[in-house]
Amino acid sequence: MKRTLGSLAVLGGAPAFDTPVVFGRPNIGSRKAFYDRLDTVLDSRWLSNGGVLCEEFERRVAQEAGTPYCIATCNATSALQLALRARGVTGEVIMPAFTFAATAHALSWIGLTPVLCDVDPDDGSLLLSEAEALIGPDTTAILGVHIWGRPSRLDELTTLARRHGLALIFDSAHAFGCGWNGRRIGGFGDAEVFSFHATKFINSFEGGALVTADGELARRARRMRNFGIAGHDDVVSVGTNAKLHEASAAMGLTSLDDMDHFVRSNRENYRRYRDELAGTPGLRLLEVDEREANNYQYVVLDVDAARTGLDRDDLLAVLAAENVFARRYFYPGCHRMDPYRTHRPFPGTDSIAARVMVLPTGECVTADDITAVCAIIRFAVERGHEVTRCLRRAA
Ligand code: T4K
């Protein structure tokens, strides 16, 4: 328990945790189920190229997402590119500046131009009026992002895209298992893309999936995933290698087996953080709208430095010294990254990117860990101005 400023590890005290408490530690699921699946794969000597586990994974992802078609891929970045290519997107694509670099990279890497749009500083969702103003003669698509699994103004974006005849793709990397108004994320727009990277709610080590209700788009994307080959050796389109191999599918299936348990434990962690931090001035845990279903993979803490006296980065440093590794998700916004730098102002993105952090959660984080982490956060924030002064003096 921290009772004096000097007891904070960042100011010379002993760290609260011997073993690091880390954001992004994957949930693993049943090792036995995983090893059994791997044995099946090895016995079959069919390791990739649309193996039985990959096909089973696709069926189960489609079922969870409530979509008729699923194409599993080696990661979400490739799945985004397949979706864009298969939908025939060209020229400019409007996307939020507040996202991981992969959203913009997916576009640039295949010769599309990301047109960055500012976001609502409260929840990180695309600013609709600005998005509409950015539509020009070369715009062919909008790429929405369900940041932290929070549905991205789905109804409004659907209307906007329809009104302007634009394709609508969703980067749903964070949003597997999430929903909006009784519908699963996965069934919106022309296509949606999930990530199954190790840090995601469901993981296949690395992996992704494109889901869609458009059979023709799905057929094209499936072909492009495998070098544009139709049948055995007939190359009928450009393509890439974006296949999900069987070991990854084995992990993805094992992770899916425990999906309900992962949501429950994530939700318990979220509620514990919320209760522990409730009433601390200047701190706000991002809430889930009652129209949403969420996987609770991201516990997002918003730090209002004007009220706490301690800004987000200093709070991160305080926690890191205690062996608690929270993360800035996402910083600094694509508009401040070298490949996408622009001189237009992005006040919403700048604001939220400076304020939020994601806290450690998942099955590796215990209830006692959360109680202890929150005690450190409360103490540091209650003495925020003094902590800041000490940190500046020490620098
Ligand atoms: N769109 C959005 C909105 C995304 O956030 C992402 C990816 C994509 C698209 C593209 O999806 P993929 O193509 O990756 O499927 C990670 C991931 O590599 C990336 O998938 C993810 N988003 C991005 C936000 O984060 P880093 O740079 O944060 O990873 P790293 O190594 O710093 O790890 C983060 C935390 O997780 C650390 O605290 C360590 C912990 N960790 C990580 C791994 C990999 C573990 O404990 N175990 C692990 O195995 O990139």
C-alpha cells in the first residue's frame, strides 16, 4: 500500500509487484484441446492451404459474427487489403486518424490514399460531418474502425456511404464478439475484418478474417488470398498469400471454445476497475452503451490532467515503475506518423490520444492485482500535482 510519495517506485520506493502485470497478455484456453488439434494436423500432414481446421474456424467465426461468408487470413492487415481489393476500392478512402497504424498501412500498401478524418474526443468515433466534407471526386470508400470494440456510428456511416455511393468497410480488429442493437459486429457495411492477433480477444497467435454477406466479394477475396488462383493452377486475378495455417487455426478454435468464459472474466475485471476507480476526480473508465455488446478486452482509462494534476504519460510512468504495464492505445494518431503527416488540425484525435490508456486485463490479471493497481492509481492521482512536481524535479 502506497501511503507516502516516497513509497511510489517512480520516486524511489519498492515496486508494488514482483511479477509484471501487463496489458495484452493473451488468454490461452485449454492446452489439451490445442495439443490434440495440433496432433490431428500433424497426423493429417495437411498444414495450410485451406485445411480442415481453417475451414472449421471460418464456419465458427461466421456463425459468431452472424454472416454467411468468412475468409480466414494470416492477419487482419491482409484481410483489410483483400476486402478493399475484392470490393474494387480505388483512389481515396476516408478513415479515422485515431487508430492503429495498420488501418492506414493496409490502404497505402496497395496504392490507396488514406484521407484522415478527425474523431470525437469523447469516444474516438469518426466525425461524421467532417467525413462528409472530405468526400471528393476520387473517394470510393469509407473505412470505419470499431475502436476498442465500440461500434463506430454504424447507422450514420451506413447512411452516409449509401448517400454518396461509397463502399463501406469496417476495421473490426478489436470487435470480435461485440454487437450493436441486437446485431453482431461482422454484418455491417460491405465487409468487416477481425484480428486474431495474440493481444486480441480471440487469438490464433497471428490471424484475421474477412466476413461479409456479399457472396461475390467473398469469392473474389478467397481467390485473392491464395495468389488469385481458381481451381488448381488457373490464375484469374491478382492475388497475395494471406492464408491462415493450421496451427493458427488450431489456436483460434481453442480460443473460440472459451469465448464465453473470456467475456465473463473480462467483464468482471472491467467492473472491478470501474468500482475501484469510481468517484476519483479526473478519471473516467470508458463505458459501454446499453445498445452495445462488448468483449471487454479493452479497459480504457481516460485521464483528465486538468483535474488530476497528473497527465496520462506520467501516470503510465508511475505504473511502469510499480511493474504495471498499461499502454497508450492509440498514440499519437495517424496524422502525426511520418507516412501520413498532414497540416490539417486534428483536435479531437490529439485530445483523446493524449488522455487514454488501456489497463491490464485478461486471465493473467487477478482481482487482487486490479485492487492493488487501482490503489496505486488513486493514490498517484489524489497527490497528482505533487507527483508531477517531484517527477519534473527528478528529470
Ligand atoms: N486495425 C486495428 C485497429 C488494430 O489495432 C490492428 C492491430 C490491426 C488493424 C491489424 O491487425 P493485425 O494485422 O495485427 O491482425 C499489437 C499487434 O501487433 C496488433 O495486432 C494490434 N492491432 C496493435 C494494436 O498491437 P503492439 O506493437 O502493441 O505489440 P506489443 O508486442 O508491444 O504487445 C502489446 C502488449 O501485449 C505488451 O504489453 C506485451 C503484450 N503481449 C504481446 C504479445 C504479442 C503479450 O503479453 N504476449 C504476446 O504474445 O502491436
